[in-house]
Amino acid sequence: MDFTKHKPVRIYTGENCLSAHPEEFRAAGRRAMIVTGAHGADACGAVADIIAALEAAGCTYIRFNRIPENPPAPLCHEAGRIAVEEGCDFIVAAGGGSALDAGKAVAGYAANPDCGPDDIFDDAKRVNPCLPVIAVPTTAGTGSEAVRYSVLTIDGGARKKTFKHVSAYPRASFVDPRYTWTLSDKYTVSTALDALAHAVESYLSPKSCPVSEEAALYAAREIWDILFRQNKSTGWTKEDRSRLSLAACAAGIAIDYTGTGFPHPLGYSLTLTRGIPHGEACAIFEGAFLCYNRLTDTGSIRIDTLADTLRTTPEEMIERIPEKSGVTLRIDPEEREALIDRVSGAGNYANSPYVISRGEMSDIYKRLFG
């Protein structure tokens, strides 16, 4: 797949791709804020490479390394304020999807210093384009390096909300699989399931187009082969890591055109209340997503095509993707309805041939969690 076709973002791939392009940092600005979590981006070597590239480009920098999973909007607002105070004119975000999403939000807050934490979601209040962002993914899952989306938590962590704007696209992204070599087996599987969910949900979206379909099928085929056809008891090879990194980026390109389906909002509730990692939380609902969409002619045809591309059957996908999540929970009826309330009204529900009802959401939870 040719990643250079995704015109909003200059996507560089391969080992040492970041070190080979200090000009991207020089073109972005003169002083950067490096936005990361506490440990991962340093441990894998990404931060050292970023600092070397910044120094080669003649740029100065500061660090903000307090981004947690499910980044809170107020924390990103704080980082944006610091970026303004420190005279930063661009953002380098390195890490998993949380750090990359946070970096885009920080870029939005820094460019709009009069905005409060909730104002970033309001186009009328967020009037200035984001500062330039350079993205360096260190996981193979979210594809955030290819999209304009920034998913943040609000209301004290009770809900997720997406900030998106054309100016939030990274100006350049560096997909170097070396940064994923330190990931654990569990985290590798979880992030790969996230990317697989993106590919499946994008392919079934009514917004799909030839470009998104090419990206979705490529990503799904690569991830399915590695997760479900290969024996990983001996560990992950460098080739596996490279293929997963490219597949996750491709799946990100796919959802940039289409968005995601209902496993995402339903999964958000499990992530926020039970701490289930995002990829696993999406995967547990993927079987239901495929089952309901097979009830429509359009969905059935597209799922058959997807299964043929993966050299499997719809039935195997329906069974094995949720099984791979490893999620086992018991949720009582009262909590079940509260979890659905958290994500009611999400646009994702209409983003597939079959649109589930509130009652069907409850049925899905009941079948999965008792």
C-alpha cells in the first residue's frame, strides 16, 4: 500500500525514518513541546530520536510527559497553556493513541489560549487553527498518526468526546516499527485488535470509498493473518511488528474517511468504568457488529467480501475476534443500562448498514456479560 497517497499527512514509514527527515521538524517551527506519557516513548527510543532530530534541525524543546491513557481535556488544556508560556510554536506527540490524541488537543489549546477546557469542541470558540503537529506512534493500533481525531475524556473521566478539525491533522508522521519492539504480548494483541476493529467498521460504513476500502482490506488482511493464522507462541518477529505498524496506519487512513461503528462507543463504557483496554473493549463487540449487519443485504455482501479477503468465513470472524479480546465480565441489569446511557446518541450507531436500537444494545450487553 502506498501511504504517500494520504495527502493531508506526510507519512514516512520504515526503520529510522524519523532520523532521515529532520527537515520536517525545521519546517514545523523553532520550539517544540514534546508530548508523551511517562515512560513508553522514552523506553522504546522514540524520544531520543526526536531530540536528536530537533537538535539537527536547530530547534529547541520542552517536555510534557504526563499524558495518561484516556487523556483528560483539562490536562491537555494545562499543557496548551504551558506551551504558550514557553513560546512553543509546534507539538511533537510520541506514544500510543492517547499521547497522539493529546498532542493534537494541546496544539488546539495552545493556538487558542482564551479557550477553556470544553471550548476546544466548539468551532465558534476555537477560532484559530492548531499549531503544527508531528506524530510518532509507538504502538500499532489507533492509527492516530493518520487522522484529525483527538478523543479526550470529559466530565471527570465519565465520558469521551472527540475533537476534530482539519488543522488537527499531523503535518508529518513517522511510523517506525522499532518503537513497537518493546511492547508486551498483551498490549501488542490489544492494539492490533483496535486496528482490526477500525478496518472492519470502516469497510462496512456507508461512507466508505475506494481509498478507504483499499486501506481497510489491506489492514484487515495483515492483522488477521498475524493474529489468527500464525503461531505466536515463539514471540513477535520484526516482520510481524513492521506489518502491524503499517496495518494500523492503514486502518487509521480508512477511518479518517469513514469513522467507526457501534463497537467503539459501546466499548468506551467498558474502558472508562472497568479499565478494559480500548482494543479489547472494541473487539468484544465486534461479533455482534458483524451479526447485526449480516441481517441487511448490503452488510451481508460486504462481510462476505471481507471474509474472502481474509481467507476465512463470517462465522469464524464472529467467533474469534471477541474470543481474542479475552474480556470476561459480569454486568448486572442496572449497570448495563447506565453504561449504555453513557454513550447514547453517538453518531457511530448510524455508521453501518444496520442501525441498532437501544433495546438491541441492551441485548448485546446481556448476551456478552450476563
